[in-house]
Amino acid sequence: MDIRPNPIPWRALLAALLLLPALALAKRTDYDVDYIVRFLPADGQADVSVRLTPGTGEVREMRLRMPADRYSQVRGDGKVTRKGDTITWVPPKGEPARLRYRYAINHQRRDGGYDARITDDWVIARGDDLVPSATVRATKGADSRARLRFLLPKGWTNVDTPFVRSKDGKSFVVVNPERSFDRPVGWMVAGAVGTRREFFDQMEVSVGGPKGDVIRRNDMLAFFNALVPEFERAYGELPSKLLIVSAGDPMWRGGLSGPRSLFLHADRPLISENGTSTLVHELTHVITRVRGADGDDWIAESLAEFYSIELLRRASLLSDARADKAQEWMANHGRKVATLTSDRSHGPRTARGVQLLRELDAEIRKGTKGKRSLDDVVRALIPLREVSREDLREQAEKALGRPSRVLDTPLLD
């Protein structure tokens, strides 16, 4: 019997050794970004600090959109200049640097309701505003590792964001796989707020809002027990965390979606009298992130409204008869619409789009003998993000195996 050891596979070993530096490089963090937010209720502001720590790479320049009426006292290490609404920051090379500014939080919409507000007891705001959009010039190939930390006023006991907490619980891990510079975006709530959370497979759902406001935290979480499987079947992979922020007056009396988060006024019903759901509508925006291209806003809005009925039906939160009545209401509401072309779709136009999508779903199901549906089209559109009617036609054709007759309509001329 031959008991000699097997010969060492030198080529495989050499290939593995050569691969190790590449793997290390893939895991390496090139520079750190630390966001620190300190809320100042008496001033109606937040004091925000952005600290950059170079590693193997670094940020060379940041240009941030910061209108002077909302962002003040902008200062930092290196060179900071303002031109109109744009702040340009050039950090000193090769060393840690910090940019600081004040952000005025309170903001009212045209109807008078607030979509951002700070009181003595709590704050609701968007991270997109706390840290405004930025054009970042960094070392070629550099990536960031970002953390978000809050310094809360005395008596404020809670804070939540669309991001998961770090292992030590002292900060939030800010990750945006689509960009090399990670920025904290989405809705945030802090202060004397109550929060309820549940875990559904790999997704955390958190519902938070000011204590004292009548917020249906447990009702919403119960909704998710039925809806999460339907979201996954319709849209595919779900985010690791969803945050729902809610409050009563004087906050805006509607729903507003954001990255991995949404705001819903406390008085909004989970299911409206016409059979639709603002919660499911906004969650469709949050999960799919589909938006309409120029002239095609109806695609995003009608998809959200279609699924606000359809997913309730699939989850048995609406009976088939009740869902049919909701669709009949949509058909009647949009009956006078002659074109879907618009940069802003709402009301009758969105309702007419819902009916077009319902007809398209029926066409695909019939044409494929039930093997495919509008769900397949939506999953193909999600990676595109900005969707046009041409994209919709293309993906419908792929699902059907032929051009859609439903989409050959004067509504889309």
C-alpha cells in the first residue's frame, strides 16, 4: 500500500498566496467618516460634525449643497468657501479633518404641516438634510467606513435611524453599497419617543414616534407579519432594516418615503375607505426605489397604488371582493384621463395608471398561463431605478415573449 503523502499542489498554493493581498485589499477601509449630530431644541437646530480620518486613501474635496437659510456657521479644517448654495471644503492633506455647521430643522410644507420638526421633547428629520448631498473627490478607488453618533439633550432617551447599530450600541453603521462615500440618509427620530421593533427573517422593522401621540406601533407591526412574505415574493430581496416614523399634528398629514424609511402621520388609517393603504404605498416606494423618468412619474405612483391594493389582497387583509371594489373605485376615479404623461402624477392620473397596470398584469398572466406576472416586470425594473415607458414596454415584452398590446395605447402617446 502506498502511504506516501500527496504531492503539494504548488500551482494552487501559489494562486492562493497571490490572491491573499487582493482579498485584504477588498476588505480594507480606505478612510473613516464619523458623523456626530447634537440637537439644540432651544435654537431649533442641529450642530453637525463631519470628521474625516485618512487611511490608505483620503477625501481631497467635498462640494455640498447648503442653502444659507438652512445651513449656517459653516467652518472646518483646511479651506472652506461658499458660492451661492454650494459649500466647497478642501481638507488638509494626509491628516484628520472636521467640518462643522448648524442646520435649521423646522420646515413647513405649503399646506402648513411640518415635514421636519424639533420640540423641547423630540425631533423628526431626514438624514438627507442633516448631511446634505455632496460631490466627493477622493483618492482613486477609495472607499469609506462611516459611523453616525448622536449627542442627545438631557432627558432625551431614545434615537433611531434606518441603519443598524454598531456592536457596542453607541453608533449606527452607515452603509450605502451603491456609493463609495457613505452618507446617512432617510428618516430619523430622537427624544422622548416610544419605539417598537420586530425581526422578520433577516429584516428589522422599527416603528417610532413621540410619546403621548396616539401611534399604532403594534398595529403596524402586526401588518408586517402578513405583508413581509408578500413584499419578498413581489419585489425580491428586502432591506436589512426599515424604520417607520409617525407623529400627530402639526406634522404633515400624509406619508413620505425615504431610503429604508418613511414618515406616516398618526391619523392615517392603515387601510383607507377606498381599499388602498398609504403605508403599503409608501413601503413600495421604499423597497423598490423605482422613480419615473421625465414624463413618466405615473409609473412609480401607479405601481405603488396598484400594490397597495394587490398586496393587501394577497395577504388576506382585503377580501377578493373588497379588492375588486377598490379597483373599481380606481377605474371610476381615472375614467376621464386621456394621457398619463406628466412629471407629477397624482389623483385621477395615478388611478388611471393603476388600471393600465392591472390590465398589463392580466395580460402577462394569461399570455404565460400563469407562469409570470407584473411582479416579474417590477423585479426587472428595480435595478434601473429611473424607469421610462420604454423600459416598461421592454420588460413586459420579455415577460410575455411578445410586445404588450395593453401598453400600445393612446394613454402613452
